[in-house]
Amino acid sequence: MRTEKPQFKPCALGEIAIRCAVMAEMVRFYEDIVGLERSGGEPDSTLTFFRIDEGFGGHTATLALFDAETSARPREEHSGPLAGPGSSLHHIAPSLPFSEQDTVMRWYDSLNQPCTVEDFGWVGWPRIFTHDPEGNTVTMVAYDASLLDA
């Protein structure tokens, strides 16, 4: 067991993502019952986002609903990281300052923890993807205005 501690500290939860069997019912529940503001996607979409809060460092706190059929494709057919087999969890995404993303990657490297980096220019979110011991995706997210698509 390592005694060294990471040199970064997640500051907030950036995103909660849930794999849904019946998207339209889930979207209606979170929009109409819970009262969250939909920020992307329609009730019959394969992906719908809800704004929870201003969040941390420019990354809006978000609830994301993913269609179970679409998000459960085998890795070779999927364009992004997957959650663990049979899990209802799609991924968790703590937020931290963009300036600490390199520190996260160095930390993962020191642990031989595999990770990938992907930038989502439409929102200016660089993400570092890794997996927990059960295969669930854990994504360290930040905001960097310089990454926004023109």
C-alpha cells in the first residue's frame, strides 16, 4: 500500500450518469418530478443532460441519462469508455481545476493506472478517463475556455 498522497484534490462532483432502461420515463421523472432543467437531449434521445448547479471551475454540475441499449455496446463497437459490466452506473466524474489535470496524469502514471484523455470542445471540458477495480469509468473533469470549439 502506498503512503504517498496525491498532490491534487477533487473539489466537487461534476457529473452523475445513469444508464436507463426506459429513457423517456427517466427524463420525464428528472424534469417533471425532480424539477431539473434539461440542458441537452430530448425525452427519446439516447443521451440527455440536466443542469444541477453552477458547479466548480466552469464545469456545470450535471445529471446525465444514457440509454441502456446504446451505452452497453461492447467496447469494440463503442466510441468511448464504458462502465462496468452489468452496472447501472455509466460513470462518475469529479471536477477539479484544469491546472491540476497534468498532476492527475502524473499521479496515474506513478501508479501504473491506465488512463486516456479526451477533450470535449463543444463545452471546453478536458477529461481524464480511468476505471475502478470493477470496471466502472471514473472521469476527472475540468473546464478550459481555450478548448472551446470556435
